[in-house]
Amino acid sequence: MGSGQVTDWQGKNVTVAGLGVSGVPAAKVLHGLGAHVTVVNDGDDARAREQAAELEALGVTVRLGDGETLPEGAELVVTAPGWKPDKPLFTAAHEAGVPVWGDVELAWRLRGPDAAPWLCVTGTNGKTTTTRMLASILQAAGLRTAAVGNIGVSLLDAVAGDEGYDVLAVELSSYQLHWAPSLRAHSAAVLNLAPDHLDWHGSMEAYAKDKGRVYEGNRVACVYNVADKATEDLVREADVEEGCRAVGFTLGAPAPSQLGVVDGILVDRAFVENRQQNAQELAEVADVNPPAPHNIANALAAAALARAFGVPPQAVRDGLRAFTPDAHRISHVADVDGVAFVDDSKATNTHAAQASLAAYESIVWIAGGLAKGATFDELVAESAARLRAVVLIGADRALIREALARHAPEVPVVDLDRTDTGAMLAAVREARRLAVAGDTVLLAPACASMDMFVNYNQRGDAFAQAVRELGA
């Protein structure tokens, strides 16, 4: 099972590692192709048993409560992206010479000969928004497309189904890229690079290397962030096809081979004739929703990928206008007595929180949760001048409190020593007490949510509900 397409799955012994959002579709697709599929899963809870029963009814073998040992006779392992590379299962596969693919690699190998090209998006933050903006622009150009990968349509369904797409907008995490060695995109973007998931990758270098895989073998454009040199370095290191170009995006005026902003207009100096002299207007900053700086950067990256695919300028404008952001991403909840309440619960790391804090002038910041190994000194130092006050919740709030003491000692801090779900109502009430008219109360936790909530959606919903109770 080298690179290239695998056409005959009949009778192949394939192990799928992990149930869940990628494992179940992978098992079904492979079983449908005639493979002998064994699913192994660490957990043995009610949800796992329910999924196992569904697969066993089809004739798939499922082994719950043991995701460590390699099944006898396995010829390939297809893993859920979140499984760490140092698991004994993968060590055993490596020693037995059995390849390990992720769900993205499997989807890539299952594409037909006339498959739709992939436009890929990765980065620490902004992936989902950029991918959905890209899909909106492609749709505005009349192309059959879908936002896939971490979001929307399952990538396996997109390649194995009968839909007949012209092009796919593919969001990829560092985990997925780690397990997708033969992926070769039409064009790809790395939006930014900041420390994240280091507990999984082991080091910043390993994390960056996995992100950089998205550029390998690109045909038309490697899109990078001019303000984030690490992304440009990854382009330099990538082995791309002859003629593939490096295309930067910037919030400033663009140089040749870049997209940027001039007098409130998004302009393209990369995909135009005579780019030394010419620039093409694409859209207005006001067409971007919301027009916060990091979101304008997302729009430029999406526009660069769409333009690399040959989309006309008007489709960029129309697609951006048609785009509506997901909930919990800089979402304006309400104004109460002249104070704006904004839910950016999706800001689950320091880099995302920094972008969020940069969008407002005077902030009462609600922060805290699970730090995932992060440090907060740089975030606090960069944002100190914008902070009127801070309300801290969650398991690792002391790390933020200590950074505030070092870099913003004059900013009032309320430390709510609580991790129950009712803590959010208390936090919103404290924030309202500290805010004055013209301020923004911003939930941008810079931490994961699982110490108190199921996920960041539930955390954002709790914030919105608490705000509604204020105004009631």
C-alpha cells in the first residue's frame, strides 16, 4: 500500500483506530469496499457500545476497551486524528511494517481519477472561518463545492459519494496533517502558527512541521501570512511542483504577489496581469463579517485560495457578503446599558484570545479554563492597555492571574474560585459591575472549556444565557 490510489480493497485486513466522527464513517466506507474491518477503541462507554452495535450489524468487528494492541493480520491502520503518535498500537504497526493513515489520507487515496482538486486551510486559529468563507466564495462563482475536513460534510463522504464536486474547501488540523503523508493540494494556506497542542506533538518544531505538510506538492499557490514569518518559512522549506507560487496576505498595502488592504479595500496583486504595476479590487472591508482585524486576514487568505483557483473578483465580494460566521466566534450577544457583550468562546488558546482582544479598545475580559500547557505572559503584556478589568474562572485561572500580576498589576482582577457551570452567571454579573458605558465585556477564555463545560459551544451558550438574564 504505497502512495497512489488503492483500487482493490477486497479482503484487505484494515484496523480502524477509534470510533467517533472519523472512525465510524471510515469503517463503513472500507467495509463497503470489501475490506475486513476491525475497529479498536480505548473507551467502552454507552456511546461507544451504541456505535459498536451499529457497525457490528453491518459485519464490522469491534473491540472496545483495548486500543493498544494491533489485531492479528492487520495490513493497514486507519486512525482517528486525535490519537497520539506514541501510542503502543502505532509502535506495534511500525515494527510490523504496517502503514498508518489518518482519515484524510484515506480520503485522498479513495479519490477517483477525475476527483475535485483540494484547496486546503490550516493554522492555529481561523481555520473553520476561512474554510467556510472560501466555500462561500467558490459557491458565488457558480462552482459545486463543500466545506469539508474538520467541518461540514465528511471528507470521506465528499470523495466516496456521488455528488460530483468541482473543488473542495478542506479544513485540516495539525493532527490530520500528521497522518496524511501523500496529500497534495491544488493550493494551500497556513494562516498562522502559535504554540498549541504541544502536549500531542511533543514540541513546537514538530507541530510546525506537521502544519507545513499542507504545502507539500502544491501545484498553484502556497498562501502564507506576511505578519507571521514562521508561515513563510514553511513555504520556503516545502517541496512544491514547478511553477507553484508563494502568495502572501497582509493587513497592510500588498507588495507584488500579495493580497492586502488599501483604503478600506481588499486588493489582489498576486493573480493579476503585470503585478508590478496593477492591483485588482476584490471587496470592501465592510463586506467582511465581522470586520475585526484577524477576520479580515481570514478573508484575504480565503480570497487568495479562491483566486488561485481562478475565481473572478466579483465572486470574492459576493461570497464574503453571503458569509455568516459560526456562533461563538466574536459573536455580539447584546448591549446592556451601553456595554457590549461579546461571545468568543471559540478562543480556546492564547493566540485566538489575542486576536479577539485586539478588536476592542476597552475590555472587561472573562478568561480561564484548561490551559493545555500554555503560558499567558505574552498575551497579557500585549493586551494590558486595553483591559479595564478581568474576571477569572476555571481550573487554570491562577496562571492568568500570575501573568496579570506581572504585566498588568494595575488592572482589577476578580478571581472566582469556581468551576461549576453556574460560575458563568457569576462571572457575567461581576463583569457588568466592573464595566462602564462604551466598554466591551469579552468572553475570550484563552483556554479549553472541558473543566467546566462539554465544549466551547456550551460555554458560549452559558455566557449568552447569563447576559440575557442581566437584561431581563
